[in-house]
Amino acid sequence: MNKGELIRYAEEQLVATKQFPVFKAGDTVTIKYKITEGNKERIQAFQGIVLQISGKGANKTFTVRKISNNIGVERIFPVSSPFVEAVEVNKRGVVRRSRIFYLRQLRGKKARIKEKKY
Amino acid sequence: MSGLIGKKIGMTSFHDASGKIIPCTVIEAGPCVVTQVKTKQTDGYDAIQLAYDDKKEKRTSKAMQGHFKKAGTGPKRILREFSRFEEGHQKSLGDKVDVDVFLEGEFIDVVGTSKGKGFQGVVKRHGFKGVNDATHGQHNRGRAPGSIGASSYPSRVFKGMRMAGHDGSQRVKMINLQIVKIMSDKNLILIKGSVPGPNGSYVILERWK
């Protein structure tokens, strides 16, 4: 086994694999995020457009952007975090690149992404 | 002291039960072979010599081939001595030592050779502060060492004055690193935090108890 395979093996032992739907940059997703307040637990939803998926294995993360009260909000979610309960794909977007940072410069109607038709 | 010889594989991280990210280093450790047993009667002290990582026989000198043959093993790349190995447990020539010498959750020391940095100035090499002013007469002295001593007395620079020079590639021991997990089927040890040296370099794991 080479070094990469050994690290992947170690990650498999530590990280419980989660079954999330496949999504990519440009898709609109809703993340169910677990929040603990005192000893109460509740689930908060965060809906936005995926800007990028980065890293791999146990260190995989994805960035989600939404416009909240006219202010752009971006959040990075580690895929293997125990707080990320579920991911729902709401819309498949048509984009040409895997990292769509150009969206940050766009506002309003220009910041729309065409929906993928099957 | 009990210990093992291993190879640094690389780093990864995972979330613990509370959601915190724990950075950890993957080390492939052992199985090592006992190639020599030193005793107080014959050598003046108690120790065992461990060998790790196979190499080709044609790359081994005749003298070393004989040494490995005595222990009944093929030639190995790296040999290290461990004094008073697990006192009470008698190891004999040719015995295999693997990750089972350690327990999950216990604290061990890791010795490695740090990454070579080449010729470095005093800021990187000795942690000098440098000059962070743009004014007060500064223009290209930001990372200079400053004065290295007085003038006519003592008329020399004291020995051990910290100056620029070769940095890194040194033996470094990290103490009290916690073992996160042991995977004995692949001879892997996961250690919380970082370990000196580049990926693929040899490290020595020690437990002093």
C-alpha cells in the first residue's frame, strides 16, 4: 500500500461515511445543521448556492452562499462534521466551472443560475 | 523504555464526538525485529536493538548480512537501540515487535529529523523579532540581526552568538503526544498533532515508563 492508500484507510476507520446526495458547484442545496443551545438541540436550515467543493476524504468541505437581508453570507461546511445532519438538493444549476467565485461580484438578476433540464 | 521504529505517512484530521476537529499524523510503525540483545554481563547495560523496513540483500554489506542472519531475518534499512526495553519482559533474538506495545490513549514521545530549511537568517532560525518600523532610519534592515557585541572590549564575538546559518535537518523529539488510534491490521498508529520530518521519513516512537 502506498502512502495515500494508507491515509485513506486510516480515515475510513475514523470517519463514519454519510450518504449525501451528489451535488456540485451551482446547485442550490439546503443543509440541516444541528445546533446545541444549553442542553437543547435543534436543527437549523441553511439554503444557498454551492460555490465550491474542496478537499477530499475526511477533510472535504463545501462552501454555500446565500443573500440574507441584502448581505451575502457564505458558510463552509465540513462534510464529515457530526453537526451536518442532512443535505437536500433543491435545484441543479448549469455552470461551466467547478468553483463559481464570479457569483460574488454579481447582484440581483445577474446572479441567477440557469436550471438544468433533464 | 519501550518503543518502535516507524515511517511518517502523512497527516489527516477527523471530528471527535463533540464536533471538534482533531489533527493527527498517520505513522506506519513496525513490525520490527529484535536483531541484538545487550545484557549487563556482556555489554555493561541492558538494551535491545530493533530493525525496521526491508532492503535488498545486494545493497547490504557482508558484515551486516551476517548480523541479520544471526537474528534469522532479512536485511533491514534502519537499526535503533532501545535501553531497558519493557523491563521484566525478556525479548530474545529474532522476536517480532509490533504496534501492540502501545495502547490507545496513552502518551508517547516521537523522535524524527526535522525538514531541512537550508541557509536561513536569524528571524526564521532563532526567532528574532526583526524590525517592524518603516521609519526611524529603517530601509533595508528589517530582518538583520543587529549588534553582535561590544567594541574594544571584548574585541571578539562571544561563542554561541546566534547568527544566520543552516536550519532544520536536526534530530527533534516531540514529547507527550497522544495516541488516538491503533490499527494493528495495517500496522498504523494515529498520533494527535504533528510529528517532525517530511512524509516518508523514519521516526522513533518511545514510551518512558
